[in-house]
Amino acid sequence: MRACICFIAIIFIFPYTITKAQTESVTFQIVPLGVKGGSDESNLSSYAIAVKGTEEYVCLDAGTLNYGVQKGIKKKIWKGLPEDIIKTKFKGYLISHPHLDHLSGLVTNSPDDSPKPIYGLPYTIDVLKDKYFSWKSWANFGNEGERPALSKYHYVTLETEKEIQLEDTKMTVKAFPLSHSTTSQSTAFLIGYDQNYMLYLGDTGADTIEKSDKLSQLWKSISPLISGKKLKAIFIEVSFSNEQPDNLLFGHLTPKLLMAELNHLSTVAGAESLKGFPIIITHMKPTGDREQMIKNQLKQLNSLNLKLIFPEQGKLLEF
């Protein structure tokens, strides 16, 4: 009888222990506000990230905001009006580069937004000041640039590989430059909290195509976090299928180029380091059946046994 009672206790206690451990292992909660790389203006690159259990989000890019928040409300992630959530729960914007599909939501929602920082490397901040928050194209809601400066947003110019605290959140950020064609620059953001990290890459080309070492340098910098089990996941773009000619990539990746880069990362971090590691595929350009082609090609080339994730707008991710 006593053995039976102990067995019943194990049945009830053991599942709770597993669930509790799984919950405690989650560091970041991420809401994809937009996941695509063009054409569908209601679903452009933007990911709201916060420490699990908090409401202090920062947006990684801001191609789509309001419509993505509406999707999150429908999935019961948030309650209230989209404009109120943007005002109160979004504490700032990390903009990887100044292309419209990565910041148009920020610009169009700015009249109803609340004061907060915009973070970026110098190139990005300069374009925001000169081309977008300028009275020639829009109102200047920034604290610099054309007068009058309304100072709703204040610019925080990041220094390469210098970690800073993200205002009004528990998170930190470190920026790494990326090559995004010969005419554009982009950024990777390493988000940190309590010795755990998440890596988000804006648009990027492969080093071999870009004649660059930006990804190689990034992989070298983050490899200790992977081998030390401190990096939770990598968000990285695949815009085109393998059929896209190299001269028409315009600073983007294909499945074969991504896998070549991740194989390089695995040699730096350790041969088995990426087995089961979450790779979130962003920025697929939705033309014809391209998205399905990209998914099929990635799965066929997945010799590293990566955990490939294709995010959906408004569907919560936890790592």
C-alpha cells in the first residue's frame, strides 16, 4: 500500500517538476510583429522582445507595429488597444538599418507614440535624422536634425561591440556591423539578460558574396556563448531561394548561403554546438511559392540538425 501511495505521488509531482524546470529555463519572450521581407506591408520585419514575465518590450526593427500588435491581442498576448500597448509596453526601438521594410511602422505610428529611445549604429541614426524624421518627409519627432525638433524620440547612437543597458528594461544590447550590399550597412543585435543572450540579425549578405568578413567576425564573437550554452537562439534572414542569381541577391541570403555560414559558425563554436540549436528564419520575400521553396531547401540542407523555426505574426516565441 505504501509503495502504491509513493507511486501516485511521483505521478503527480514529477510532471510539475518538469514543467517548473522548463518554465525557469525560459529567459526571453518574443512577439513577432512582422516576419516577411516585402510586398505585404502589414507583415514587415519587427520583433518585440522582453524578459520573460515582464512587460518591458523593445522592438527589434519596426517595419510593422500596429497590425502586429493587433495580431498579438487576438492571440491573447496583450489586452487593450494597439496604440496604448505601443505607448506603454514598448520601451524603445533597435533599428538594424534604415530600409523602409524595417522602420516604416515606427514612422507611421510616431504621431501617437510616447517618448522613448531609438537605438542604432551611426549610419542608421544619420539616415533617420536626415531622411525620415525630417520636415521634408514627415514631422521631426527626433531630438536632433531639422528644427523644430519635437524630441518625442531621443537617438542613442551605439558603438560597435560596446554593451549598454536598454532604457526602462532589464536587458542589455551589443551591436555588430553587417554587410548588406555595397550600398548599405546593417546590424546584428546581441540582447542580454542575466548571462543569457539572444542574437538578432538585420538584413545581411554572405561574406563570400559581399567580399566581407562581417559574419565571420560576428561568429567569432558569439561562439563562446554557444559553446557555453548561454545563447538561446539566432534570428537570421533568408530572403530568396537558391534559384536567385548571386548578382541579384542585393545583400541577402539563400538557404545554401545561410547553411554555409552556419557551418562556418559550427567550426568556430564546436562541431556539435549547433545540434538542436534554434535558428529563426526571418525576412522571406513572399513572391509566388518562394516561401515554401525556402523552407524545403533549408530542411534538405540541414546537415547540422538545427532546430529551424519559421515565425508567425503574433505567435509568441519563448527561449
